[in-house]
Amino acid sequence: MTKRTVTSRPAPSRIVARRRRSVLERLSIAVPMLWLAAFFLAPFAIVMRLSLSQTTIAQPPYEPLFDLSAGLAGLLAFVEHLSLDAYGLLASDPLYILSYLRSLEIAAVSTLLLLVLAYPIAYGIARAPQRWQGLLMTLVILPFWTSFLIRVYAWMTVLQRDGLLNDILVRLGIINEPVTWLASDTAIYLGAVYSYLPFMILPIYAALARMDETLLEAAADLGCTRRQAFWRVTVPLSARGVIAGVLLCFIPIVGEFVIPDLLGGSDTMMIGQTLWTEFFANRDWPVASAVAIVLLVLLVGPILLYERLQDRATKEAR
């Protein structure tokens, strides 16, 4: 007699549970992908298509236009009339090059100031008693409860020639007469540091709060002073938070429009202001789109670098 091998089959309820789990996993992947496609890839494709067009006095103010009714012939004619003239203008006109360099300079200096101010604050909050940390973090986030535009307008009032800052400095005897703060680089740096300080504090605090305190004790046992332990243990372990904070601040400051437009002078033309001028004042949509595309390409580099560092750190941790 031949023996029959009995294979155990999963119960129907387990099969249904696996199918549901599979559907949920696919949805969890599909929803973010659809979100990126709808709100990033589609707008990026539209802006890229505009950057390859040519400016014209019409409505809309660019050509060529794609005629769906013309079919394949219309598509070929559309592709044939695409041009790189807008990018050539960016490379040849010093106005755009100086705007990019100016934006990078202001963003770099502002980010450095933010890091110098935010790290001690985050370190102090992380080392504060547990019952006080929540309150301290609330105080850091508190300015976000007010509109960003209102906060920038408030700085305009403070920095005016007869504003609060000059009044305090004159009363304290630090200056003899009011100083022109508004419409200067100093005002831009003040506005940027004030507006983006929580973005630098939060990731650094998160990295410091996760740090193992026993490592500092081990460093002390090995003969390190508190200063040496800070530079050799605390700073390297908080590097991820520092990099995240730097990117969270540097990237939006490069394309900032409101702060330099309201607090800066006419000689401070950042790329966000140039972009707005080309779109709405000059109605040169192809050049404005090319400005946006080049700006995006410049900012993709730091993001990819951060992702590479994160992947390397994750692999080393394993």
C-alpha cells in the first residue's frame, strides 16, 4: 500500500488575513506614490515644459502650444519648437547668476547663525529635567502659532528707524542716534534666524534626547574631561540632527521670498524675488520656469548627500 502524504493547508481565515494584509501594504505604498505624482511630478513636468518654451505676447504668454486635435503631427510640431533659449539667458545674464550666488550666501550665513544659536538651546533642553522639557519645547514652537507673514511684519515695526530696537538701544546709551536696520542684510539675517530657529532646534534636540548617557560616563572613566567628552561623544552622536536641521533651514532660505522682500533692500535680490518678478511683473514664464528648474537642481544635491549619509549610517549601525 502506498502512503499518502498529507499536506497542511492554511485555514481560509488565514488566507483572507494575508490577502487583506497584502492589499494594505500595496495601498500604503501606492498612496504616497500617487501623492508625489500629483503634487510633485505633475507640477515639475508642467514647469519643465514651460522652461522649454519661448516668450510671446499672447495668452498664455508662451509658445508652442500642444494641439491635441492635431494628433501625431501636432505632437511632432510641438517637440520641434521646444527651445533651450531660457536656460541660455540664465547662463549669459549676470543678474540671474548674482541672484543665485546671493541666495546661497544669505542661506549659508543664516544657517550658520541658526546652528550656533540652536545647538546650545537644544543641548540645554535635552539636559533639563524631564518634567521641564515639554514646556521648553512648547516655548520653542510657540511662535508658529502666529502667521509667518504677521511675524515678518512685526519685525518691520521693530527694525524701523523709530522702532522698538532703536528706542531701546538709545535709552541704554549703546547708540547716540537711531540706526538704519531695515532694508539691509542684517534685517534679512534677523528675520531668517527668528523664523527658522525651531526647524534647527527640533532635529538637534531629538538627536541629543536619544543619546545614551552612559557613553559620557564611560568617556569620563577613560580620562576625558567634560569638554573632551562633549566634542568626542556628544557632537558626533548629534551629527544626524545637525545635518537634518541644516538642510531643513538652508533649502527653504535659498528660495525665500517674503523675508528679503519685506526686510531687505532693493540691492538684495534673492532668487525668490527674481522668480516672482519674472512671473508676475515681466510675465516671462519660460525664463521664470527655467529659474525654478535650476534652483531645484541646485537643491537636489544636498538632499541626495543627506540621504547617502543616512543610508551609510544605517548600514554601519547594522
